[in-house]
Amino acid sequence: MARSLVVVLAGGIGGGRLAFGLSRLLRTADLMVVANTGDDFEHLGLAICPAIDAALYALAGLDDTAAGHGRRDDSLVFMQTLGALGGAGWWRLGDRDLALQVARTGRLRVGELLSTITADLAGRLGVGSPIVPMSDDPVQTRLRTDGGWIALHDYAIRQAARPVVHEVVFAGAIAARPHPDILAALAGPRLRAVLVGPDNPFSSIDPILAIPGMRAAIAECTAPILAISPLGGRPTADGPIARMLRDLGISASAAGIARRYAHMLDGFILDHKDAGQISGLPIRAFAAELGTDTPEDCEALARVALETADSLVG
């Protein structure tokens, strides 16, 4: 049987954009997106699933890359009206995006599984490749800061990554079960590669790996495992990823991230601007252009990832 299936661990917008690039190169049946649900939260009474939605909108060609989440063709009448009434507007919900959140929340409240709802929403948006939540059991990423324990999006969005992070935990992970479709894909004979998306390793990828059995299933798969740096050649002082890395004692650099992942990877892709960091890494590293600003950029990155993974076979 031909090895054609690519599994992407996607924690947010980076993983979603990588998946979009792959969708331009692969058949729909040859791509599976494993979505982090650790940053799911409730806002305005609605169940918000940022990583799932990033993948949904990216694969549907609807993602708003400028805002970092939501639909690019959206309007903001609801949020503007809510703000005028004194409501909480720190999490931006466009009007079309709001409809998706309402639809999902209602179905969750009557007992439908998140994975079932996600598959149906994907189909309605024209997305053929499966987007699979890491688990149907609830997991929440929690950060211990100087001001106490807070949820990830409280830290990253409402507080603009200002608090110092001392610890990251995944509440509920120990009791959660990996979705069976993910385990089947990782153990199956069609698996071509496992790609770790360019997302925050602590808050976006570690929740997936924290589900019992997930890390072992990845380690035991026979296909190459490749990660892509989320820093993309940006200055190390830039953004919440770098701030969290420094707070937790990890070098805010591609090399620092590569070392953190080294135990589980066969290869690591960093931006060509960071190529000088390759020397001395405890893992095979490859330099490439990591931009995802345009569809062509996403496709180019996906092509590099596939070619690099294939070169690691054997």
C-alpha cells in the first residue's frame, strides 16, 4: 500500500496555514489535521475552539491571516454593538464566525461529540480532509503567572502576553483519550509523514502530546516526524511565543525549539535567516523560507516539508 497520508499536528494559525498549503498538493484523503483543543474556552456563553476554527477556515480558504483568527470576509456589526453596550469585546467574533460558534455550542449542549460536530461543519464549509480534535474529552491549557492561574487566551489576547509565565499545565489531560481516528492513522500502513505545525510548542503542541498514548503512538509510527519552527526568522524578542519561551527557560530561537523537540523528531525546518543555528543541533535541521502570508507561500512551505520528510525515509 502506498504511503500517502500526512498527519499535521496543528495548534493554531500556523498549523492551519501549513495544512492549507498541503491541501494544494495532496488529495483530500491524504491529509489529516489533528487539532489542539487545549485552548478551547467559553466566551459570551459560546464554545470557542480556536485551533479547530483556524484549520476549518484555512482549509476552506476563508481564514483572516491579518487578525490571526476568524474569517477574512467577515463583518463586525455584532462586536461593535456589543462594545457600545459595554460588553466584553476582547475576543473578536465576526458576524459569520459568530454563527459557527452558536451552531457548535448548541450541538455540544445536547450531547454531540466535538469530533462529530467538527466533521459536519467541515463538510458544510467544503473541507474534504478530516480535521480531528485531539480528544473528545475536555482539556484546558492553564498558565501559572505572577497574577495566578489563567487560561491561554486570557494570557495571549486579553492580557497581550504581558504576564510572566512560570508553568504550563493541561487540566484534564490525564483522563482524556486520544481520538481513535488519530491513533489509527499513526499506526496505519498509509502514513507518509507526521508534521508538527509552526505553532507554540508549549501551548499549542504540548497539549496534544499530553493526551495519554499520543506521544507513544507518534514515537512508534514508522513514518518520518518533522517539525517546523514557529519563529519564521523573526527577531527573538517578537511575539508571545518568544516571551513564553524565555519565561519558561527556553532559548527564544529556532535552535531552542529544535532542542525541545529533538527527542521526538527525525528532522526540523527553520527559516533560512536562522540557518546559522543549524550547527551543533542534536537533530537534522534544514533551512527554508517559512513565510505563510500568501497561498503561494503556504504551498511552497508545504512542498519543502513534504520533500524534506520524504528525504528522511530510512
